[in-house]
Amino acid sequence: MLLAVVERGDEVLVPDPGFPIYRSMVEFCGATAVSVPLRSSNGFRVDPDELASLVSDRTKLVVLNSPNNPTGGVSPAADLAAVADTARRHDLWVLSDEIYSRLQFDAPFRSLAAEDDMAERTIVLDGHSKTYAMTGWRLGHALAPPVLVPHLERLLVNTVSCTPPFTQLAGVAALIGDQAPTAAMLATYRRRRDLMVDRLDRIDGITCHPPGGAFYAFPDVTGTGLDDITFADRLLDEAGVATLAGSGFGAHGAGHLRLSLAASDDDLDEALSRLADFVAEL
């Protein structure tokens, strides 16, 4: 997608913390990734005014991811409208990664492409791995303005040729089939979210902003006296609990850990107990 719109010398605004491939792909295109900070004090939302202040005459594209990986942050409708206004005023493309759109807990999902005149400048990325638990099937899809479609087709034909037909058929079955399992999965993640945030907030030195979507928690562990990389390494070595250091998702993720809700209730309970014991022994 980036190869269709980004050229060497361009700038691309990317969420920080955010999925690491955004930055790496921008750099692969020869462009410069400019961080848009996501802060826990703001619910890990994109600040529209701050984003607008980062736009330069070299800015070509804005990357959005709501609900966000790794923070679970969600951009409300008013923020999306403000970002859309910035994109229109500066004639920017927007890549909206909506892979977690069906896993939003507290409010209905809204796409940036639904804002006035934004369908013509927004590329929507989505897939089956999260909504339908089809991780490993590698099945995704995109909605793009017609002017970009020939470029995307040319890239796909010369890279992967096509997605295997049996995978496509499985994807169609997921889309048109009973959606009750997806609703049940969302309810399960919401319940686990509430439990995990409550348990984390009870641990001295750790605070956790409730994620609004996806299936991650992103607690702040700076109060323990350890940086996130040391914390994650020691937690794995000494307590057998695997997490990801927040700084791996960008400079503004430092001091945090990414924890996944996509595990059994028993495993989450055991992991949180071990984490609490680990901190108590520091």
C-alpha cells in the first residue's frame, strides 16, 4: 500500500507506539517516519492538534490504527473528524488500519473513510485474523480509491500472484456466516479486559489505562523502578511470563508492557498472579 503512494523523500506520520511494520515499511520506501505520540494521559488517542502540527510540506500520508496495537487506544468520532479535516486541508493520503474494528469494547466503531470526502483519499486495511481468529491463514483485504487499484493489482500479481482459493472460500464463509461467535469473543475479551486492568492496578508500581479495543493491555511499569526491557526480560526468566516491552513499538512505548488477552482464563489468572509475586519481590 505504501509503495503505491509514498516516494523517497516523503514524510509519513505514524502512531507511536504502533505496529512496528509501519515504520519499517516507510523506511523501506525511502521515506521518513514521523512519530505521532500516543500517551496514556490521553487514553492513547491520537491528539488531532498535535498531529496537525507535525504536517510539513513533505508529508504525504498519515497512518491510523484504531483500535490500536499495542495500546488498545480508540479514536472517538470527534478526533477522526479533526484528522479528516487535516488530511483534506493538506491533501494527504490516509492509511487506516482497521484490523481490530470488530473488537471495540465501549462504543460503536467508526471508520475514517466514512467522513465527508475521505473515501477518495483513504486506504482501509482489514483482515480475518483478529475478527474470525484466522491467524495463520494470512487473509486480508483493502478498500482503496479507484486511482490506486491498478498499482495495487500490479504489486500483488508480481509478488504473491493470488491468495489460495481455499483460503478465500474460508474467508467468504466467515463473512456471510453466523456472526454470533464473533460477538461472543468480543464479550469474552471485554470481560478479560476488565479483570486484567483491575488486577494490574492493584500491583504497587503498575498502572493500566483500560484499553478501548483490540485484545491487549498496555500497563505502565515505571513505578517498579525497572525499565520495560529489563522488566520483560526478568519477568520471563524469573517468573516464566512472556510479555513484550513497550519500547519495541516506538520510543513513546517505553516504560510499558504489552500483555495479550488472547489466552485462556486460567492462563491469564496464573500469569497475573506470577506477575504480582514478581513485583512484590523486587
